Amino acid sequence: MELTVTELEGKVGEQIGLSDWVEVDQDMISTFGKLTFDEQFIHMDPERAAAETPFGGTIAHGFLTLSLASKFAVETLPGVKGRTMGINYGFNKIRFLHPVASGKRIRGRFTLDNLTRKGEGQILQEFGLSIEIEGVESPALVAQWLTMTFFEEVAA
């Protein structure tokens, strides 16, 4: 789905995306650990993590959980009509609230908290992001994510 900037402005304060569930399995966790050189046993060694941590097994890296936000956004957020380019502009806030155990499923929930016109053909979108863990009350993380979108103006 694509919306004009004017239509998006009307969505400020609303939930605008809910992704499908994604399983975070040990293979994903181990691959991420190797790629990022974070091979701490709580991520990489299920037996040791079960024996020596309160988690009962391995947990995903917080940054792995955060990195899946891109997948969730591409799957679920509406596009901007006339979009020529979009960039990740950063975060105002990221909080890791609950570990994601190996084998759990997570999904992303997005609200459009603010949209600011930054000049002709450019908007800054502020998304509230919550990454939920299936069957767990507390989210894995909450964040305020900023994206900059460049577009050619399209009539509503």
C-alpha cells in the first residue's frame, strides 16, 4: 500500500503496521554472533547458557532483535507515493526490555508518532516501534525510529 504525504499526515498517532511473526532460532543467533564477533556463551552455547544463566538456554543478541526491525518495516509499513529514496535516520530511544529466547517468535508493531515536512520533497517520520515476543507480556524492545523519505509530490 502507498499513501500520499497528506494521507500519512492523517495517520499520525495511529498504529500503521503489524508484521508477521518470525522465529529467532539458534542458527540465526549463532550466525549473527559470528558476523558481529559477539560470541558470548549466552548466545552461542545452549548447554552452558541453560546451566549458568537464569534464561534456561540461549538468548538472541539485543542488536539481532533490533536488526529485524528493517524486515518488519519493509513487510508492513505503507510506502510513500512518489518516493524516490528513503534512509534510516537513526533512533531517539532504544530500550531492550526482555530477552528473546532461542526458538521464540517475534514481530514488529509500528505507530506513526510524528511526520515533519523538512523541505520540498522530504519528510521525517518518527515511528514508535515495539518488538513483541509471542506469549510474553513485556516487549523485547521499544524504540523511537526515525526515517527520512525523499519523494516527488503526488496529488492526493
